[in-house]
Amino acid sequence: MSKNPDFIKLIKAELADWRRWSDRLVVLLFALLAGLTVAGFTWISESAFDLFFAYQTRFVWLALLITPVLTALIVWITRSFFPGAAGSGIAPVIASLSKDTPSAQRALFVSLKLSLATVVLATVGLLAGLSLGRGGPSVLVAAGVMYSARMFLSKRSQIRPSGLLLAGGAAGIAAAFNTPLGGVMFAIEALSRNPEDRRSGLLLAGIVVAGLVAISIHGNTSYFGVIHVESISWSLLVPGLLVAVACGLAGGLFSRLLIYSLDPTSPGWLQTYRRKSPYWFAAICGLAVAVLGILTGGDTFGTGYGHTRAMLENHTDVTEYFVLWKAAATWLTTWAGVPAGILLLRWRSAAPWEISWQ
């Protein structure tokens, strides 16, 4: 007949292992730091775009000079010094979590240096008025901060580097959008394929801590506002299904367009020119983004989060073609090759961690 577990003995054993508690403290402290870093990134990037918008509103044609010059500069810095900072930020974290990526090569995708570079380059991108967001870069920024925690863990720590990457990436989403539970779901659905990491209470706690940091700074408010629905009836079923299908198709087609545009093996004279003269190509894309922004009265500049919030709350003055123009500006920004676009990873048996430059 089995005996009941001796809880007092188990508690004493748990408290006696000080290394385990110090490791837990390190993870939670770095989760706090990741949340603060993303909150700082949000503030500085929004301030940069506010500065651009203020000058662009006063001097309408100034964007025709600033946007292409800064776009080319960002691409040059990225390609020359921080190639791992290119892309949305999510793909490099997934690549670093892959079993096919050697541990020694993880720094190519995620590191504290790349986190800082991503903050600076994405902020300059918004200072240029480019159509990019903070969600993907925030994932890479927080993952780099959390990954650096491994240097302070005990030698016998059971916390895996992949767990730190997972917690960091999800913490970036939690802090960027004021959604602690959203970060947990992002970790489970989008990043992790390892059940051990997904079940770790410590890592989930770290994600929540990062989200709570953002909430303490920005307030306990919905990032995209509150949706007010006056009445719900069966008459909305068919229109709702049609909208859902249309949105799914539009998202899929837009993704395919980005993948085709960023694939260096795609045919076409534009792709050839992009490979041969990436900086001039980036400047041309930046000029096109500036022209779109001017023609739309500034609506396509920046992240678009404000317009999205306004549309969800039913008080916006954007035109009915706003979505098309915004998609075009985002495509051109991504095609230029600046951070906050998309990084394609070509997996090959000879070098599974090789970065395919876009």
C-alpha cells in the first residue's frame, strides 16, 4: 500500500536548492527587462513617427527626400553590419528554435546586439515614414534580451536556451500589444514545437511578467480599442462568413506576394536590379512609399495601428481604398529590405542555418 507523499519533506527539498531559485529569479528579472525594453521601443518608435508626421504635415513634399534616403541608409547598415536584424523578427526566432540550427549559430538569428540594432533600425524606419509595424521586431528584441539570461544561470540549470527564446519571443508580443495571455497563446501556437517548453510554468510566468510590465506603463486598455456591436443576429452569419473568407484569401495572397518578391531566385528584371543594386532599389521603394503617403494625405505612413483602432471603433475618415494603398506601401517597405519586413530562410542540408539575403 503506497504512502502519501511527505509534503513537508518535499517543501524542504525545494527550498534547500538555492541554485534553482536563483535561476528562477534570473528568468523573471530578464522577463521584466524584456518588457521594459519593448515598452521603451514602443515609446521611442512612436516618438520618431510623430516627429516625421509633424514635419511631413508642415512640409508635405519633404517625404520625397527623407524617405528614400533613410530607406537606402537602413538597408546599407542592415546588410553591412546587422544582417540578422533583417526581416519581421518572428522568422529568426523560429529559426533559432529549430533543431536543425546548431547551438553555435543561434547568435546569427537572436542576440542582444541584434535586439539593439532592431530597435534603432525600426525606429529610423518609422522616422522615415515607412509602412512597418513593431510586432515582429518586438519578438526579436525581447527574445534577444531573454536569451542573454543564459549567461547568468547556474551550470546545472535545467532551463533550456530554447525555453528562454520561446519566453522572450512571446514576451515581445505580450509587451508590444498589452496582452499577457496573448503572449502565452503566441508561444504555444506560433513558436514552440517542444512540449517541455510549452508546459514550463516558469517560462509562462516570465511571459506574463513582461505583459504586466507593459500594462503598468501603458495602462490596462485594449491596444486596438473596444469594439461596440449594437446587435447580433443570424442575419450577420452569411456576411460574416464572406468577410472571413475574403480576409483569409487577401492575407494569403498578400503573403504569397511578399514571399515571391523577397525570393532572390524569382525571375524578372526588377528582381535582377534588386540583386545588383540593392541600395538604389531601396531608395526607389522609399520614394514610392513617400508618393503613396502624400497622395493619401499621410494615411499610409507608419504602422497603421491608429487607423485600425479607429476603424474598429467606427470613427475613421480614411477612404474606402485605404486597405489597398496601405497594402501597397507595406509591400514596398518589405521589398526594400528594411527590418520589420520578412526574412526568408532557405534550409539546405549542407548549411541548414544559412541566411538567404533579401
